[in-house]
Amino acid sequence: KLIPKTRFIIDGFKHAGDFSVSYFLSHFHSDHYTGLNPFWSKGVIYCSSVTARLLIEVLKVPSAFVVALPLSERFLIDGCGVVLVDANHCPGAVQFLFKVPVNGGKFEKYVHTGDFRYSDSMKLVPLLSEFIGSDAVFLDTTYCNPKYVFPGQQESIEYIVGVIERVGAENEGKLKNVLFLVATYVIGKEKILLEISQRCKMKIHVNARKMAVLSVLGLGECGVFTEDETESNVHVVGWNVLGETWPYFRPNFVSMKEIMKDRGYSKVVGFVPTGWTYEVKKNKFAVRTKDSFEIHLVPYSEHSNYDELREYIKFLKPKRVIPTVGIDVEKLDGKHANALRKHFVGLVDEMAAKEEFLMGFHQKAKEGVGK
């Protein structure tokens, strides 16, 4: 969470103290903004304009401590160059690029991905290309395992739309019989909802809390979302309503039955969009069924899969990868962190790292001779 040779802390508000006054928030998910509240006063929070609005309007963080930075522009903060680029995660999510001055007028370069989903279009971002050969990439290693090679987002969206169209056609003419439930976070998975609305020509029902967040994102008045249950048979529910996803999926048919009775339907079809549920060996989308209930486990993820992580590191070719998600990643050379790094052997610039180490070794030897 700490960028070397700076006082910059990324997504580490629970570690806030007198050490730093410059904090960076990659995106508006609770596991990243933990420690922020209406009484925050420990330093300035730099983030995207979307995240800034969410902090001020949803979390009620005092606006005096929130600074929104536009994407793809260079800024100088505490003597260091800072650039924000899109992370292809939830709305407002960014990657941070840092250029840190060191002795002799030189710079060290660091990339902090936050949570991100790699896409080939990132190779076309000029400011990101400047960070090829970085000293380190702080990498979102959520799916850093060869078993997590799930499909692209569009394939998953096509699947969801296909199921809704098929089940809808099979039950056409029956009054209020099929309810579709889509599990989402407070923020995230908006692409799925917008595509369902556009392709299936229907509104999406959300509760008041979700509508408030969508309004901050500029989606409240777009005509897609409604708080009126009777206007749509596609309803958004909270993340664990259809079942627990970790460490493996456990369906909650009891909850689905309660929702079905409460809302007056005779069949419920649910969608859980997450990479955790992908059965890579079977190479198919899993479905759980019981009575009049179906739960489709859709490998739609806003994190990079294993192949995408390797492709990103191959593109940036940094001297070192620093995992940000895992059991002991707080310890840079912990057992798990080192195991994650092995997935990028041959993709990082190992020669540059060795040269840097030897130069440091020779410098220390010189200093010893001088003394």
C-alpha cells in the first residue's frame, strides 16, 4: 500500500497516521475505502471524479479532504509525478502511475493497478506505455492461479441475455410468472444491467440505496432503472442473497423462495456474475436448480483472469511484481507473495533487477573502502 521512497498510501486508510498526508483511493469498494468516514481528517484523498462524488455524497467524507483528478493528465504531488488511467473495473476505478525522483536527477516508476480487468486496449494508452520497464507493478492478484481462465465479459453478458430471452419465450403469455434476479455489489456490474435493459427492451428494478448510487454515477435519470417493482421482472439483489460465493458456491434457495412468494411469482431465475464460480475443467457455465428455481453461475468478472495478468506483465515488463491480493501480501517477501511472483517468471525484467542489485552491492563496497 506504500509507494517506495514516498509518503503515498494507496487504499490503506485503516493504516492512516502522522506518517502521511497524501492518500490515494483506487475505487469505491468497501475493502479499499475501509477507514474512511464523515470524520476523516488525516490527509488529502486523491481519486477519480466519480469516486470523489461517491465519497462525498454516499460516505459523507468532508469535501475539503477529497481531490478529484481527471484521467490521463500529469500531476505533481509532493514532488512526484502522478497519472490516473482507467482500470476497467467498477465505475470510477483507476490505476495509479507514479514517477518518483531519486538521487542524481533520476526517477523510479511504479504502477499500482488497484482492482482491474486487463484489456488489449490498455496497450494503446500512451501514458501507460511510458511505464514499460517500471521498477515495480503493484498487481491485483485476485485470480492469480492457472485455474482461473474465465471468458471475456461480453461472452458472459451474451449468456445472461440469452437465458432471459429463452425463458421469457418459453413462458410467454403467463401473467407475472418468471422473476429474474441479478446479484450485484453496491457499485459494479452496471454493464450487465445496461445490456440487459437495452437488448431485452425492459427496465431494471433496484432499491432506493442502489438508485442513490446510480444517481451519483449519472444513471438515475437514464430511463433504465426503476424503484417500482411492478415495472420490471428483472430485479437487482445484494451480493449474497442468492448464495455464498466463497470459497465455493452455496445456493440459498430459501431466500429465493421468500422473494418469489413476497413478489408474487411462480418461477425465479437468478444470475451470480463472478469469476469465482467458473468451472474451468467443464468449460461451461454452471447452473444450480431446485423445484422452480434456477441459479446461473456466470463467469463475469471485473478482475483480470490468470492469462490477462500474465499478458499485462508481459506488456509492462517491470523489474518486479508486488501482489496486492493474497494471504500474506502485507509482507513483501512472505511465502504466499513469493509463490504468486513465480507466475511471472520470464515476463519481468530479471536482468535489470539483477543489475540494480549488483550496482547497489558495489556502491556499498565502495563506501566500505572509503571508510
